[in-house]
Amino acid sequence: MEKFTVTVLVAIALLMFSCKGKSVGDDGVESQNEQEWTDSPENTDQTESTTEATVDISELKAYQYSWSENDKMPPLVIVIDDFGQSSGQLLEDFAALPREIAFAILPDLPHSQTSARLADKTSHEVLIHVPMQPVDNSANPGKRYIKSGMEQAEIADLLQEFYAQMPNAIAANNHMGSAATADYATMNYVLQELDELGLFFLDSATTGKSAVPAAALKLGQKTAKRDIFLDVPDNSDATLIGKIQSLGKYKGRNEPVVIITHCHTRDKLIALQKFIAQISDMGIELIPPSKMYKKLASPA
Ligand SMILES: [Zn+2]
């Protein structure tokens, strides 16, 4: 009975928080990831206390990938987005992942600071998952977010306040932001302030029109960009196999491959565990974002 009450409360809280609508327009397929927290409450697993000890990757293993030890594969960086709303066992289980995997934490949420402290305790690097304005006005990036055309001082204040909530952050990436990241002036201010704070920017690449490369070049800053969304369109083995297959095209590249996934459900955790088991089987190295940053080329 008590568990039922908790479940209902969590469900109501999630419904209240959930974003409406779906990003459309020039974002293409990746904009599906801008729909945050729209999973049904049954799937959020927040009250579940069971932990899967092992992950069955037999089906994935049956897949014959073409891979040779002579192929030079860049290391992978994995960032999990949208921490801040989850707590309890699901959060703990994400924290039990290999320490190279980074947590991107949304500010201003009930568990933003708890998540940052847990990441610190479990040696995961933290990124500020900065809410930014999407093209679709019906999507809600959060209580406070970076808008296109914001004044420099306002952007600086906001980023400083977000950073204060997770002072162990080493970088930042955008939550949504298909409008804000496409605006040169806005991103120029964002990158300048992040640099002041000693943080670098990872572009989640939610638009094909990102102004980040141009702004970073002008400022002489190194930035990284997301290559793969692991959980798009779903968390099935077929999708995972497709993603593993797609790694082949990065062979020989110097820059690490950046993979982003999300923390919303246990299904996403299990898919990520399978992916990690598979890539470690293939001898691909996993590195934290700070190590990636050292490997990035400086802009010309
Ligand atoms: Zn996000």
C-alpha cells in the first residue's frame, strides 16, 4: 500500500515535470532526444529496488561484426544526460557503471546536487547539462535556461549559478538547445563564460546549424561534439547492433568518438551495460571527457 502511494506520487511528480511536445524542424531525427522525461511513469523505475547483477549479451554476441585488431579505433567517451530528477536505486545503479562514463546533470532539479555528490563519490566526471532554448516553443527546457539573444551578463550569471550547484563539473553540454546553439552571439557568450569558469563545452549537436564551431574557432577554444545518440530510436538489441556497426566509420580518426545516452529508465541503463560489455570485448578504450579534451586539436 505504501509502495503504491509512493509510486503514485512519483508518477504525479513526473507528469508535472514532463515536457510537452516534440521538437520539429531542422533538428532531424536527433531531436527525439529533446523530448525529456516523457516516458511513462511505469517505466521510470524510480521505486524499484531490484538490481540486475548480470546483463545478458548473448544475443548481441551472436552478431558477427567485422573487426580486426589492426584497425585503429579512437577511444570512446560516454556521457549520460539528464541527471537531476532521478534518485534511489536507478541512480545508484548508473553510478556503478565504469568511472570513465560521465554524468551530465541538469541544474535546478530536486536531485541535481545529490547526483553531483554521488558522481564525485563514485569518481564519475560531471558536466553541467545546461538547459537551452529549443526551436519548438512547446518544449520546456527547464525552470531557467539560456535563450537566444540573451544579454552577456545574464548568460554569465546563469552559468555561474548552475556551476555553483555542481562545483565539481569539468565541462558543460547543452540540454535541448536547437535554437540557442544555432545563435552565434549567444554561443559566443556561453563559450566565453565557460572558459572563465575553467570549463569546456561539448556540443550535444541537437541542430545541424550549430554556431559552436564558428564561435569556438573565433575564441581559439577547443570544443567537442556528440557523434552518436545511443538510445535513438530505442533501446533494442537491433538498435545497439546498428550503433556498434556505425563505429566502423570512425576508424583512423584522431578525436575520440562521443556517445550520449540518457538516464530516464532502467531499459536505457541495461542497453548501455550491453553496449559497454560489447565494446570492451572488441578492445575499444573508454576514456573520461577530461582525457578527451587533452586529445582534441586546437583550432587553427
Ligand atoms: Zn538533455
